[in-house]
Amino acid sequence: MAEIVVVDRDGAEHRVEAKEGVSLMETLRELDYGTSAICGGMCSCATCHVYIDAASVGQLPAMQGDEKELLVELSGYRPTSRLSCQVPFEASLAGLRVTIAPDE
Ligand code: FES
């Protein structure tokens, strides 16, 4: 476990212990204010959309084609957007700040 900061859709910040060795989505889907992750991590629903703090986005593995294709279709897309099911979470990402994107 490593602590991250999750900003919910109302702008409130929460300190959360994130699971390591699984996707970031696996932590966020368990929060009342987190993501819904309807497809279960198959990179097909985009309901796990989050914004990564601009200072940290470069620490993450590069996006694959499917993820980018889904994201750019969203009205809430930003340069710091990621699908949290496609972001492996490791202890080196402790302190990551993640904002839950609006529902589409
Ligand atoms: S959980 Fe469906 S795209 Fe991430």
C-alpha cells in the first residue's frame, strides 16, 4: 500500500492507501466517490477516467493506442487524462494526485 491523494467530483481531497501491483482503477472503484469502472478494466468503457496531476503524469507508463482512442472521444478529455484501469500502480507512485473526471 502507498498513499495517494484522490480529488472527488466535488473537489474534496482524500488521502487513500492504494493497492500495489494492480491498476489504479482497482483502488478507485472501491471508493464511494471513485470511478465506476463498468467494463472491469477491459479498456472499453472509459468510466474509470481520471486526471493525473500534471507534475506526475510523466512518471506513468505511456498510453497504448486503445486508451488514447477512447479518451479523445470524451468531452472531458484533457492532456492529463488517463484511464485508471490502464495505469499500473506501484509504490514508486506514492503521493500521486488523481482527480476523478466528470461522468459522461
Ligand atoms: S474500467 Fe472500463 S475503460 Fe477502464
